[in-house]
Amino acid sequence: MCLTEFFTREVIRKKSKFFLATSCSPRWPSSEPWTWMLGIDFGSAAAVEDGQKLHNLSGSIEEGTMPSELAEVIKRLWRDSGVQAAFERAAEYQLNDSASYYLSELDRITKLDYLPTEQDMLRSRVKTTGIIEEQFSCKELHFRMFDVGGQRSERKKWIHCFEGVTCIIFCGALSA
């Protein structure tokens, strides 16, 4: 199995298991950071109410589920001018680079018969902690690929992965 085949068969397959629990989780960017970090207010009083509803609902539902009431609140907030202004400045706070994609696809994603598309899976993110190793071969070469946790606290765990290494290939999102 070559590198391309590995990614299409293994990584996408594994991502699909975690997709609903991570990418469709009802978490809005942490407590509307734009209201205090960026000085941006919601565009309307209705959006302020929706922001409060979202805060209340998101803390009380099971992760990986999306009740229709919550989906409607998020859709209205996504259309709000204040939220859009904050989104335009997303580089100033931590926001997943696929947030726009998923928020724009909520109608499809929240249907009861929803199945993730290949694009949904490719844009999903499974937050990693620790080190996950995948081994595969391409022709006569044997590869060991490590997915290492990207959080600062995780980085000190990486050092033993580099013992006896002859080549390192770094992979990262082009959008980051």
C-alpha cells in the first residue's frame, strides 16, 4: 500500500469514526471571544438572545448530538453581522479552520439521515493528545508515521519518537 492509498483508506476510515463526536459537536468558539477580545458586538438584540440560548443549550446536551433547536440557533448566529465580522478576524483568536465549512453546511449536517461526505471527513479534526503511531509499507520501504499532539503541553512527549530517525516529513494544514 502506497502513501496515497494509506491516507485514503486508513486515515479517512478512522476519521469517520470520530466525525460526529468532534466536528458536529455543539461548541461555539469559546464563549464568544470576539465580544471581549475584538470589541465586536452581536449585530442585533435577537443575536444576543441566541448567543445566550447557545450557551445554555450547549452545556446541557450530549456531545455528538445536534438537537434541531440548537441547530436553528447556530444557523441564525452564523448569519449575524457581528458573528461574520468576528469570523473575518478569526486569525486573532483560536478558531478551527473548517468552522466556516461546517457552519455553512448545517442544514445538510443536521438531517436525521446524515452521513458524512468525503469532504466532511477530510475537514474534520480529531484533537490529538499523546502520540499515535501508524505503520505501513510502500514497495520495499517501511514507514512509521506519528501523529503527535499539537498542544504545547504535548510537545515534550515527542523526543523519543526521533531516536534512530533518518528522515522526517512534517505534514500540516495549508490553511493554518
